[in-house]
Amino acid sequence: MPSRRNTLIRTVTAFTGDIALGLSMASACTWIIQSAALGLFMSFMLWLLVVILSLALSQYLIHPATQLLLSDHKLDEGIDVALGMVAVLANLTNKARQGLWFTLQQSAGSFGFGRSSA
């Protein structure tokens, strides 16, 4: 199961990196076209160049970095740490809820709401 989970995490991370790279390259290309007032043919050539550059950067930069930074060992340790933090936060939440309930009961008793007036 961890292998499938780690593969899914790496796939989503690489896909997100590809989208971010593509959007940044498209933004840079649009800026160059507008600021340089390029003609139609030169704009088309720039878009082709940017698409090829985006694919190359994705293949040779984003995907290897994802594999390097998100190895199985690192993902397993990170998920274990996150689950440990969730357990600690759940424990703190339970203690805070119990303390709040105790405080509310005491304050309700001090105002006479918790006693019967028979």
C-alpha cells in the first residue's frame, strides 16, 4: 500500500510542477510578445520555442527533482511524522475540550444555573 500511495503523491507533485512551469513559461512568453511588439510569425515561433523548452524542463528538471526529493523513505518518514502530529493535536483538542467543559460547569454553578432551587 505505501508504494501506491507514494506513487500517487509523486505523480500529483510532478503534475503540479508541470502546470506551474507551463504557466510561468506562458506568462513569460506573453510578456515578451507584448513588450517587444513581435509580429505574428515571430510570436508563433516564440510559442513553439517556449513549448519545446517547457517540455524539456519538465523532463529534465521537474521529474528528476520530484524523484530525488520524494523518495519512498522520505515520504514514509514524512507521513509518519504527520500522523504523529495528528495524534498529538487530537490529544490536545480532547484535553482542551474537557477543560472547557469543566470551566463551563463551574461557571454555570457559580451563577446558580447548575443547582436545583427546590
